[in-house]
Amino acid sequence: MGAYAVGHDTGDLDHLAASARAAMVREIEAGGALDGDPSWREAFATVPRHLFVPSYYVGVRGGYARLRSDDPDPRGRERWLEGAYADTPLATWVRDGELVSSSSQPSLMARMLVDLQIGDGDTVLEIGAGTGYNAALLAHRLGDALVTTVDLDPEITEAARRHLAAVGRRPAVVTGDGAQGCPERAPFDRIIVTCAVDSVPPAWLAQSRPGAHILAPLANGLIDLRVRDEEHAEGRFLHTPAYFVPLRGGGARPRTGHPPERPDHETLPRWAVRHELFRFLLSLTAGHLEPREALALWEREGQPVRERYGITVEDGRRWAWLDDPRGPHAWPLP
């Protein structure tokens, strides 16, 4: 972008943003995240991400630094615009030193939207409004009337509404507990969850049509559930790793993908504790397998990848499993 003073001229800013957005789309495409549905490429190429992140935080020594569109320093504004179109997650809301909300990595958003297999006319519920950017992509693909996004924090939902209005989009933005879904807008054909959870709330199944998909981050993976009815759903994890801000409300205590803090970690090989797929198993089985038991299982089963794991919901019971929902390796979920 050179030394141009971003923000002094709207026309020049629009041109620079369009160029940066096109570069972001090329990068996402090159990684294969937009394979399967050309309508999502068009959505990412059209919806201006920078209008959803007028400010965000980057890590610096000792804490966070804030980049913003109205920075009086032209170099600061350049950094802001470049970061807005980088294929990275952006911390957008930090409260008392804790990350409350973020804008997810665009390539991960693209993979999730493609994997959700959305069709024309589908109604979609998003759990976790964030900046509103994902809702804007959904609304661009489906139209405003078919998209609902919910978040617990009224400050977050109000900001999301403003951002959406700035790009001419008005899907339903609801302030409420995401674990309770949005009964007044149900039923839904797809539910996409953009915050980490440790189980599948009953409300999500109750508000889904038969055959609906629920895609949610759990442990450090993404579970793709197919709903049969309000008491039954089953699916496997996708290969994609995923780390999200935790779901707040509903008594949720998310599995973060980090190994439980237990003294016997000292007896585990360092490589195992740091291995992403072993961390996935540790998180998925927290409270049911000791770390040494988990390591023995993981090595005995050939260091299984995420796609070999799944989740079943049946008549009020919820459990995770390896290879077979009725097999020997199964662990209850909250």
C-alpha cells in the first residue's frame, strides 16, 4: 500500500480495500478453502471486511496494541487496513484483559461455510454474532430474511447491527443466550457455531428441521452433525483444526483443546503434549481418561486423525466416540 494516508479520501480507500480484498480471496482460494461452491467466492470478494473491523487488537509485548481506521498516523491506518484483509483472526473486543469477541480467520470461515452445504432457500442460525461479518457473508448468499445471528452481549450485537447496516445488510441480529438458540425464528436448516462449546445444547436440535446440519467447534475440531429429529443427531469431526472464543451463557464450559492441568502430565513425552491431534483426544475425553490412558489409546489406535471421531445425540444422551458410536471407545459429553 506504500505511504498512502489511508482514510483521507473515500474513493482511494475503497480502491485500496478492493485490491486488498481481492488478494485475500486469491490466498483463500489457493489454500483450497473455497472449493465446492463458487457463490462463496463471490461473497468474500464482495463483502468489505474492513467495515466490520474498524478497530482490532494485535499482540505486543506486555499486552495488546489497538489498530483503528481513524488513527491520526497514516502508517497506523495502513497497518489497520492491511490487517483487516490478512488471512488471520482479529481480536476485536478485549474486556479486562480477556478476549471477548473476534473476527475469525477468513479461510476458516470459508471452509466452514462450504462444509455447511448451504442451499438456496435454507434458513441459517449463527451462534456468535461477532463483528457481523459472517452474517453478512451468509446474507449475501441467501438474503437477509433467511439469516439469524445471536450473541449474549448487547454491545456486540449493537456493533454488529451497525456494521451490517453500513454494507446494506439487515439480517436478524438477536441479543440472547446462544445455547438457547432463537426459538422465535426457528426452525432452521443450518446452524453454524462460531464459538467453542463442550457439548450440543438441546435447543439446537429442537430448533432444527429434520436433515439439518449443525457445525460447531468442539475440542480443537469442528463437529458436523446431521439432525434426525429433536432427540437424535450424529456426525463426525472434520479434518480442520479450529480454535474459537468460548460460548458464554447456558452454563457452557468449553473444551479448549488444551490438555487438562494434571500432575501426571510430567510423565508424558513433551512431543505428545504438544501434538495437536493428541491434544484433541485429551480435550475430548477430559474427565474420563487420565492423560497416560489417553496416550496409550492414541498410540494403540495409530494416532487417529479427527475424522475418526464423532458425536452422537440420542434420547437425551450425548457422547463422543472413536470409529464407531457403538464401539468400545466412547466418552459422555456434558
